[in-house]
Amino acid sequence: MELPPRDGDGYLVDMNDWTAEIGRAMADADGIELDESKWNQILKAREYFDEMKPITKYGGLPKPTGCV
């Protein structure tokens, strides 16, 4: 599988390119094994990131990267 563009640290350039298949392929390319526990943490982090945008705004924190 060809991965979408990533920055110098291996992060996706456009977070909207992410799918579960791409996440797993990225981990494989980086030599990381994603067991069920790690995968659940990834999904929870993505859920939290979506909820975090208004939290940062009203908490006086900087706008998250990738926020429109």
C-alpha cells in the first residue's frame, strides 16, 4: 500500500487522509506492532482529538494544528 504524504517525523501531512488501513500500514512501515490494546488507544485518541477542539478554545489554549 502506498502511504499518503508524511512529514519528516512520519506524521500525515493531512490528517483527513487517515483510515484504519493507513494507520496500520504506517505502523507496519515504522516497525510497530499494533495489538488490540494499542489500537483501542489510537481510536480513543482520535475521538478525544475531535472533542478537544472546543475544549482548547474555551480553556484558553492554542488552536490545535489542522483545525479549520
